[in-house]
Amino acid sequence: EKFKDGLTKTRDNFSGKVNDLVARYRKVDEDFFEELEEILIGADVGFETVMELIDELKMEVKRRNIQDPREVQAVISEKLVDIYEGAGEEKSSLNIQSEGPTVILFVGVNGVGKTTTIGKLAHKFKEEGKNVLLAAGDTFRAGAIDQLEVWGDRVGVGVIKQAEGSDPAAVMYDAIRAAKSRNVDVLLCDTAGRLQNKVNLMKELEKVKRVIEREIPGAPHEVLLVLDATTGQNALIQAKTFKEATNVSGIVLTKLDGTAKGGIVLAIRNELNIPVKFVGLGEKLDDLQEFDAEKYVYGLFA
Ligand code: GDP
């Protein structure tokens, strides 16, 4: 239901157009596929992914000898799920350690919804009975530390911080020490979101990761890149940059409720080979859903 509601805009845009297309054509021909291609590109599915999808569809239509455009609709759903799942084996679930603390690092540019996502996940873990701690690793942006504290208060979890402008690696060091002594299960770490200088970004993330790894071998257990679905192809460009700067283990795609172009999920998965682990479907605490390709595609047409 959450998926369905969160995808209202994309559904109205995408499936509305597909329904209209299917109703207008009497047989499945080249023109039909060309129009479908345009609809998919318009939904931000991404050029490469659209080409792959159209090829697959053409083959399937030929194989099953489908003549009626109405029958193509089901095949589109099938192929969308196939494309998502065929891109890799990784699960959308997080790599949570049975013996804590599990360390999750959040990366992404300012404004994408990083702090909100940390708050939502902290809430989710707390509901599961886990002991959660936050680390205010964005010491660069004015107000970032306060903003994280607001979320900490709202959810009822502690925040480890230092003064603005301090070394993020030192904050992480403190946070890990605190996590160990307080028997924390999950430590959620914010980081600075500047992207203007890739070398600096890379250096800062490397230093932060080195400190974490030194204190807890094998950590960070997840590096989640937060992307804003409403920025469309820009999100894809950001993802490529971050992927070059650090090992990203998963993506959180926020504001899927705010775009009519939810096809970006498929582009990200297929073109970057990084699993989408969560999607943000609203501003409230429980508006974060573990991503599920079938539910997503169902939500597009339901
Ligand atoms: P940060 O700078 O990356 O930490 O971004 P914030 O967490 O401050 O979020 C920026 C804005 O996006 C805020 O107004 C959030 O309420 C909003 N936001 C975050 N996630 C979502 C989402 O999934 N859906 C919607 N509609 N808004 C979101």
C-alpha cells in the first residue's frame, strides 16, 4: 500500500500513457515500440536501460507471437522486474551484524534527504528493539549538526557530535567508542555532502572509513548513497561520482513520492549496478520502505 501511494505521480504519468498507447494501437508494430520508448525515456528509465528493455520486449513479443497491444502490457511489467533483478544478485536487505555495533555510513550531496533518511532509519531500528546511536559527521555545513540532533530528539536516540568545523574522523572515533561502551547495535553516521571537489570528498571519506575500520574490523558494514529521485538524470551523475570516490554498497532513493519519473530506480540499478536498498515515499518517520522490485513495478500499474 505504501508503495502504491508513494508512486501515485509516477503511476499517473507512466501507466496512464501506456494505457493510452495500448488503446490506440491495433497491432504491435515498430511505431508502437517507438512510442513506448519515448514514454519510458520520459519516465527517467534511462536511455541504456530503455534500449535493453525494448530489445527484450521485441524478442518476447516475437517469441510468444503477440499481436494484440493489450497483451504487451503484462510483458512490460515482467521485463521491468527482470531488468531490475537481472542486474545483480545483491539483496535489498542491510548487512546487519549479529554482534554489534553495525556501522552504516551515509553519503550524498546536501538537500537530497540524508538527515531525514538517517532519522527514519533510526526510528525503524528502534522500533525493532535495537539500540541506536547517531554520529554527526557533517561538520562542514552550517546547521547540519543541529538538524541531526533534532532528529535524534524526535526519535529518542543519542547523537555524538563535536563543534562545527572539527575533523569528521575525530567525530567517528568518538562515536565508535561511545557505541562500544553503550552496547549500541546500530551506529548511523552522517557525512559532509560537498561534491565540488572530488579529491577532497574522496580524502575525507577515506579518512573517516579508515578510522572506523581501525576501531571495528570489517566496518563500515554499509555505505549508503542517498539520492533525490526528483533530480532525475542528475541523480545518476551524482551516483557515478560517488561510486568513483568510494565503495557504495547501496542506494537510498528519496522523494519518490514527489516525482512523476520514478523510472529512475531502474536506471540506477541497471546502469550503476548498485542495489536500491530503500526508497523514501514521504516526509514522515515511517515513510521509508525497503525496496522491492515486484512491489514497485506492481505499484506502477496498479
Ligand atoms: P539533507 O541536506 O540531505 O540532510 O536533506 P534533508 O534530510 O534535510 O531533506 C531535505 C528535504 O527533503 C526536507 O524538506 C525533507 O523533509 C525532504 N525529504 C526527505 N526525504 C523525503 C521523501 O522521501 N519524500 C519527500 N516528499 N520529502 C522528503
